[in-house]
Amino acid sequence: MFQFRAMSLGDRYRPTMAFDPVIVSATAGPLPETVEQIAALRSQGATSVDVVITDDGLVDAELLELVELEVRDLIEKSGAAVGSITRASGPSGSSGSSVPYGP
């Protein structure tokens, strides 16, 4: 007769999951929905959050930096790490620049 044992694979073998980025408009900044999206990602097990800031060509550099700081603050308050922050502009959503964040 066969005997079965429960085996622990440990953290090394735990599958990783990919999550969609949080989209934030540079003209509107983080909205209440942004906070809800970050909370939903955290509840699903996300340890880092990637962000796409759209419409970056419609605001000046100072406001864009302020929006980016606000988003970083929201993510860090949730207990997650900030993954990458990508700026996108134009009607097609063409990628502007990617700003890696972290150690």
C-alpha cells in the first residue's frame, strides 16, 4: 500500500504572478480608484506595483514630478514596493520614458 506525505516546496518554488500596471493620468493625478487598484493588487499578493503615467506631455515637469511622488507615496503606504514608473504620452499611448525606482 502507498503512503502519501505532504511536501513543502518552500518559497523558492512558489510561482510568481504578473499583475497589470496601475494607470494614472498626469492631468488628474491619483484618484480614489487608484487607491482601490493598489489595495486590490496587494490583496492578490502583489509585492511591487508598476505604474503608467499617461498624458505626460500635457503638464509641465513640476506637476509631473508631483504626480509621480504622490503615486509612490500611495504605493509605499500600502506596504508594497514601487516597481517601475513609465511615462506615456500621445494619442496612441506611445511610451515616453521608464523610470525605475528602488534600491
